[in-house]
Amino acid sequence: MVHCFYPTRLKLVWQNYLAVLSSVIGAQVSGMSADPSTGLYQYPDCEYIESKWNDGDSFSVRLTDGQTITARLYEVDTIETHINNTTAARRLRAQRRYFGISTFGARAEESIQKAIELGELATAFTQNALAGKPFTIYTSHADARGGINNKRIYVFIETSEGKSLAGELVQSGLARAYGVYRQSPKGLDQNEARERFKDMELRAAGSRRGIWAFTDWEALPDERLTERLEEIELSSAVQQSKRLPLNGSLNPNTANKEQLETIPGIGPSTAQKIIDARLGQAFDTLNDLLNISGIGQRTLEKMQPYLVFE
């Protein structure tokens, strides 16, 4: 039996791969080459393109070679301003907790509205720093969850004043030091870069700049603890889901020990017993498994949805 796993997801992965490959090939065809020490392509004189979907850390730009992409900044995260699905709403909640502004106002709606307004300040900051001014993009064309029709890639941006846009956002208190890190254009390794950005964030918070001016400092520790606990719970649920096989996807006559152990109710010992038993005679029906020591009717009922007999 042949199973097709997550065809839609595989299609999206393939499309994203083609989009990134197209960008890299385009750079190579235009005569550009990546810096061998950092793996980054350099695009000077880029252009900021106004769009209603732009925000502080993700926005449309035109590269030197004429490509239009959505640039996603490395190293920082600004508050969401477009809350059009539950994923964005969940991210906004995490951002409000991180900055300690969940308790702003008398109702949750007031806190949400204030957060979006602060996110819009970051959008305006980025637009003011880039619009109508030449700036330089450094990128390896790493995919930032874009699509075939919307190339969204991670970038470093150096403004016309020679400053890091990501650094300026954090120092102004309009972004948190959070997200994807890699070796920087100046050769700084990702761990050192992360520490430097955390220091910038700490100074901005201590000076009550930007979003930090609205932080509830007494509630902040509890807010962050709540977010961490919920993330742990969600992560645990996802990992548990990944461990479960698809319905009707495992044949007890051919599955290996590791695969058998993913079935609810089957541990290492029982999995080995199944393997040993099938060497003598294959399992023809579900009830044949009742002959295995440790498998009773209740365990069999748990196993049934995941098994197939050919």
C-alpha cells in the first residue's frame, strides 16, 4: 500500500524551494556572487515599495537586479499590525506579553488596540528610514515562509546612513531582539549578534523608549511566565502529534521497532515481542495480536486505527 503524506504541504515546500532557487540563480545570472566568508549576496541601492501589508520588520522592496521581494529582517520582531488569522492573533498575544502591555487599559481590546498602534509606529519608523533613500540589502536568499508568487526572504539592511535597520528598531524600543539569527555581513557570528541585540533591548527597556514606555513592570514577569508555559504546552502537543502514526499507515508484519513504538499502548518490550512473533507466522488479522503477551482487548482497541493488514 502506498500512502501520500501531506500533499498540500509538500507542494508548498516545493514552491518555496523553487522561489528561493529562482532568486539565487537570478543573482548568479546577473553576475553577482556571494561573499565567500559570509555566504551573503549584496544588493546596493535597493528601493522601498509602499504596500498596505508592510510592517516594521517585513516589507516590499525592489532589489538592484529589479526583483521585487518581501524582505523579512533578521534578528528582530516588531508588533503585528495585520491580525487576519489566529496565527497572527496568537503572535500578537505573545508580543504583548513579552513587552508587558497585556494589562494596558481596562479591557483586552484596549491592550490589543494599543499594541497595534505601537506596531504601526515601527512600520512608520522603517518607512521613514528607507523610503526614497538608497539602502543596501545583504541576503543568502533564505526562505522566510514566502510563496511562489511572493518571495519572502530574510535580509540584513544597512540604511543610507550606514546603520543596521534592525539595530535601530531595537534601540528605539520598537522591536524585540527575537527571531532568526545568522552570521552578519560584518562577520559577527549568530550567538554574539544575539547577545548584542539583547543588550540593545535592555538599554531601550531601561530608558523606557518606544513600547517600553507602556510596560507594566510588576506584571511583566508573570506575563512572560504565562507565555512560556503555554508555549511548552503547545510544543508538547505538537511533538505528541508527530509521534503518532497516520491512521491505517502501519503494517505490524513490516513495521520496524521504532515505528511500532509510536502506536499508543506499545512500548519497546511489546514492540520486540511483535517482531519476534511475526518471524514464525505473519499476522493476518487484528485479533492475531491478542496472542502477544502484554496486548489485551483494551490495548488492541487503541492500536486498531493505526494498523493495516495486507
